[in-house]
Amino acid sequence: MEPGLVNGDGLQIHLYHNRIEGENYINQGLVSNLLSEELGFTITPEQVPGFFQMIDPTLDIEDQHYIVGFQGIDSERYDVELEHRLHLTPNLRATWGAGLRYDNISGKTVFGHGGDESLTSRRLFGHMEWEASSRWTMNTGLMIENNVLVDTIASGRIAANYHFNPLHTLRIGYAIGRRSPSLGEARELNVDVLADQILVQAIRKSAESVEEERLKSLELGYLAQLPTQGLTFDVRLFRESVKDGIDTYQAPADLGIPSLGLDETISVRDNNSRWVTRGAELQLRYLPTEHTLINAHYSYRDVDSFYISRYEPYFQIKDHDERAPRHTAGMLLFQRFAAGWSSGINIYHMTAADWRDGNPVEQFVRVDAHLGYDFAVGSSTGNLSLIGQNLGGDYMEHAQNNVFETRLFLRLVLNF
């Protein structure tokens, strides 16, 4: 919603709600059968209680199905934000606002219990743009956040734009940021426990106090607009450093209950990582005619990182230098024809990466295409499009279980 105000000012209210429900589990079968396969001799259902009592006399576990994975997760988010835009003077504009976010997640294999975990976050933000002269434009912004995980944190940015002339601009910006851990990052306990009594498999848990990540970034950019040639060129050089990054290390799975594995370990999420990313981004937009668009982009990233992968019984450091693709590139070609017809093709390439919170994926090239037709019916307009996505081999995106196949579909849009 955006009520109109005087003097070109504006007031916006954003409301957002998202809910995710899902499950991803495997029934491994009866415990008696699993024990028989593991031990090499038969364990009958009647012998299951006695087997576990040999591990700990206090255990009382009957034969049952052993289920691993997410047996049910329900995640819900509500967000409301008020934003006020102000024209303070002809050369000074400002935006300020406040927001409130509520997260609620339930799922036994997320937090180690069947109850809910919730988090309320509050934020206050402001941004100011000052046209100091025909040559200089200054920008500055600040955001303050508050929740029970990190108390109160602040992030800020300042940038200067120097206009050689109305078509050529050089910009430099510096930012200091803080990122609060999410509810899952701060309170996760993902383990498989049989009958709430014995640890069978330890996957991941959060440390007792996961703090915010700390970011510093510096960028230098150049924008050139050549309207007579139909060209727009934008290049950006940047350096981003993160300390107290949230990652995982391996530790003994001491959860205070008996375990089937004597050497059982668990991934512990904590602020045990640092990395520096240097790179460049380029974008070229070309309009040879009013009916043709060519847009190309390229990105290069070099990551220098380390994280503590183990504290005991020995100290170990590893890196995540391949945590993001080093090269990404793409090109969009769009052509509008007579009588309402149009077509386009988009080619995208990404080199191999070992994603943070994902899996190693190979490089891929994706090709999308569409053929569209604009039409009118009375006073209404519409568009019918034949769309092809990934017109080639399958590829993995971010994780090995996220496989994108070729898709073909028709899309009809009507505007009344």
C-alpha cells in the first residue's frame, strides 16, 4: 500500500507472510532387523529391550521402526514494514522506516523437541541522498536491528558518486554490516534419537551462543551511458571481508544420553570462520534498434578463507575457497517482431562450486528460450508464450538433490 503525500513524499506499508511445510524422512525398518544385519546374527523383537539394557540398564526400548530425516517441519514468517520517503529540500532526499518480523518453527528433528521455537526481530532504518553539486552525489544509510539472539546490532553504508558529466559516473562505497543468525542457525539440534532414550545418529547442533557475522565491504564502480550508440556499461570492483562467519566444526556428540557409536561426532555450528572475497562484475546493455535488446554480464570472484574444522582431539583448519563459483556469465537476446510477436533466448554459465550449506556441484550451461504473442480482446490485452527452460542436459543447482531438468510450458496472461 502506498498513500500519496504532499511535495512528492511517499508512505509505503509492506506486509509479508510465508509458510513452509514439509517432510523428508526414510523408514529404515524394524530395529530388530537392523541390529541383526549389523551384528551378523539374529536379534528377535523380544530380545531388543535386553540388547539396549546391556548398553544402559535404565533403557526401556521395545522393537519399533527406525525413522531418520525430517519427520515434519512447519516454518512460518510474518513481516510488516513502514517506509516513509521525504523530499527535505530540492537537493536532499531521505527515507526512513521501521519493521517487525516474527518467525516460528516447529519440528522435532530441527530443535530436538516437538515444541515450537519463535523469534521476534525489530528494525529501524534510514537513508539519505544529497546532491551536493552537479558533480557530486552523496549517499548514506543506517539500519539498527534487535532480537534476543544478538541484542542490538547496527549496519551502515556511505557512498560518493562523481559525475564527470550526465552520462559518466564514478562511484565508491564503504559498508560495515552485521548479520544476525537465523532461528535455525542459533538453536538447531538435528539428531536421531530412538524412543527419546539413545542416540543413534548425530547430525548437527548449534553452539550455546552463536553470534552475528561481521562484514566490511569496499567497492569502486563506473557507469557509462551512451544513448546515441544504444550502449550502457557498468563495471564494479569489490572486496568483502567477513569475520565471525557461521560455519560448523566436528566435536564429540556428548548430548547427555547413551550413544550407539563410541566415536560418534556431531557438526557444531558456531562463529568459527573467516573469508575475504575479491572480484569484479561487468554488465553491458546494447539496444541496436528499438525492437532489439542484447544484455551481457560477467562476474569473477576469488575467495580466500579458513575455518576451524576441529578443536579436539587435535586442532585442524580447513578452507572454503571454492564455496562460490569463480566465474559466472550470461547473455540475453530479445527481439520484438511485427504483429505482436516476440522471441528471446537466455544463456547462463556457472563454473563448479562447493556451496556453503549446500553440496559440490559441477559447472553447467543453461539455455532458456521463449516465443510470445501479444494480443487484444476488446478493451483487454494479453500474452501467450511458449517457454522452454534448460534446453539441454540436467544440472544440479546448489545441492545434489536439487536437479533442474528441461521444462516446456505455455503461459497465458490476461490484463483486464
